[in-house]
Amino acid sequence: MKNFIKNIKKFIERNTKILFSIGIAILIIIYYCRNYSLNHSSQETYDFIRYNIFISCLISMVAAFIIMIFFDDKNKKNNAGRLVRFICVGNFNKRKGQEILIKAISKIKVQLKKQIKVIFIGGGPDLENCIEMAKGLEVNKNIEFLGIKRNSEEFLKNKDIFILPSYDEGLPIAIIEAFRQGMPVISTRVGGIPEMIDEYKNGFLINPTEEDIIKIIEEILEKRYNLEELSKAAREKYLTNFTLEKMIKEYCKLIEKEGN
């Protein structure tokens, strides 16, 4: 029953414009039928309705066409060129995969590059190499290195997507913090990460390759996913699975299970 209601809700959300236009057409027909029935017999009213079904369908189609053009054009204008802000937090070393992310950014479609900004937070042995790489690949305008920040969670605010292209991980606290801020996550299929991310719901799972990173970033920039819905799901994931209270309860259950 819950799935049925959920599917109905999705159908309404996806077809709001069409349903709205059909509703307008129905109201118009009801209005004219009511006025017609006041001065005509029941049979004449029935004939009037029957012979005007085609007209009502035509009105619905025209109204749908006009509304879709108006709102779609408006949405395109609102979304055009919107800057999508990615953030990557972690120590700069080979294991974290920052180099492969920088290389991927340099290969993003030219027409999409102006829409992407990637902010790196962290220090480490490979930081200077990554800075020089960004300069060499001419992606300085798309990348910002902030260095080590003690309050990195503050920098997660007002960003769109958290990205962690690691080659090796356990259960990254950074992903939990991203979820806490309501940020969808792009990360790799390593360690415990696949258990943290519900793919296409609150984030995306990729392989640590340039091709996979380019593909998912370009899809996001091309507006193939609803970032607002992903953000809500990310926050919900945190509240459901990763609050301090929830994690303490889970650890207690695990200890009790091991004790038995």
C-alpha cells in the first residue's frame, strides 16, 4: 500500500502540468454544460456533452502545450549556467584520489566547465603536487584549495555535493558529516562506502577512474538528477542511521550480540 501511494505521488509530481491543464479544461466544460442545462432538456444536454468531448480533449491538449512551453522555458532559464559546488575533504595522498579528480575535471565538456566549482580541504604530502597539476591542466578557475581547516564541517554548508574518489577506505566519517549537512555524496565502491550510500537516492557509487568521475559529474551538470531531492534523502539518511543516539544503540546491540 505504501509503495502504491508513493508511486501515485511520483506520477502526480511528474505530470503536474498535464493534470493541471486537464483540470482547467474539465472546469470549462462543466461551466458551459451547467449553463446549457439551465435552458435545455436532459437529452439535449447529454447530446451537447457527447458531441463536445472532442472539444474538451482539444482544449486539454492546447492548454498542456502552452503550460509546458511556458514553465519549461522558465525552468531552463533558471537552471541555465547554475554553478554546482562540489567539495572534497581529506588528506592529500595517493589513497584519497584527489589527483584523479583533478584530471577528470580538466576533461569535462567545455560547455559545462563554467558550471563546476570543486573545493578541496586538507593538507598532506601530495597537496603541492595537486596544486601544480591544477595549474598545468588550466583548471584553476574550477578548483579552490583551502588547506587544512579545523572546522571543515562549516565549509560543507551551502555546498551542493560531497565527492570522495578514494582508492581505499573504511567507514569515512566525512561521508557521515556530509549527510548531516544534507549533502548527497559521490564516492567509490570500496570498503564500507557501498553500505553507506543508497545509490541514486542520496548519492552515487563510482569506480575510482577518470571515466566514471567525468560521467557522473557531467550528468549532474546536465541536470539529470534533482539535487534538492538527493539533499533531503541525504539528511534523512543521517537522521535514520548516523545520529549519535542511533549509533550508540547499534553498538550496544552489537555488544549484546557478541556477549551472547
